[in-house]
Amino acid sequence: MARTIGSHSDITGPRIRAAAQRLFAKHGYAAVSMRQIAGEVGVQAGALYNYTADKQSLLAGLMRAHMDELMAALDAEDGPADPLTRLDRFTRFHIRYHLERPDAVFIAYMELRNLTPENFAEIETLRRRYEDRLEAILRDGVAAGVLGVPDPKVATLAVIAMLTGVTTWYRETGRLSRDDLAETYCAMVRKLVAA
């Protein structure tokens, strides 16, 4: 397909994804039309299809990018250490990473219901890779006798839900800095898993 005159794929494509992310996070996927996304970017609605097959592909692409970037960032931080150090590192990472991306986090968790079965299966697989990293820490901690969780999978889901919830209420102008918040969460997570 030919591009719209005056458009630049390296500029317009990212602008479309950014506008879709803002609108999906603010109004919800189902309430946003391709026309609204185009209006936000300043292109004709038909021009969007030069960059994405449809709205579903746009949603799945945003979620896929979020999960891929999340795993790449986690890989860059991860390293050998005892289970308690790894647990604290995971907690700090999750808080820091997610607080910087509240719209992406909202979409990644709240819009799963709007994915087609094929896209859902793909995104769920990516999410499990992230969950598996925390579950491995918890299993290693149980094996080392420094953690006491009866079901590491359930504990993993509980910890991730608790950590992710911070994006809904944390404010930079509040009484806790991000570092203070991360340390508070490290202490709470350790108590949750009986460290």
C-alpha cells in the first residue's frame, strides 16, 4: 500500500501506537474507534491501515511490545544471587518499570478480554514467561528454606497483582518517593512469602 503523502512511516507508525495506547487506557478498547485514533494523530482514518491491519492487531501489538520490552528490561537486571536478593530485585524492578508505564500496564492487564483467542494465547504465553521468573525465585527460596509458601504459583500471582496495583494509586506528589515505595513493597512481599 502507498503511504499518505507527507507521512513518514518512522514517525507516523509510532504516533499511531502512542495515540492508540493513550485512548485505549483512557476510554477502553471497545469505546475507541479507528477514526478517533486517526483524529488524534492527524491523519485520515484510511491511512491507519497502512500501519496496522485493524484495531485488534493494534491492541495485540501494543500488548506484545509491552511484554517484549518488559522481559528485555528484566533480563538486563537479572543475575545470579540468593533467592531473597533476587526477590527484592524483582520487586524493585517491577515497581520501577511499571510506574513509568501506567497506560501500557493498564492495557496489558485490563484489555485481555478484548483479544481474539489467538492473540490472547500469544499474550498469555508472554505473560507466563514473566510470571515464571518470579515463580522460579519463590521455588528456589522454598528449596533453600528461606521462603515458606505452600503454593509458589498462587504466591506468584498474588505478588504480581499486589505489585501491579501500585500503578493505580501512586502519585509522585505523595509522601513516598519511588525508592521509598519500592523498599516498602520489598518488606511487604517478604512478609507475604514468609521470608
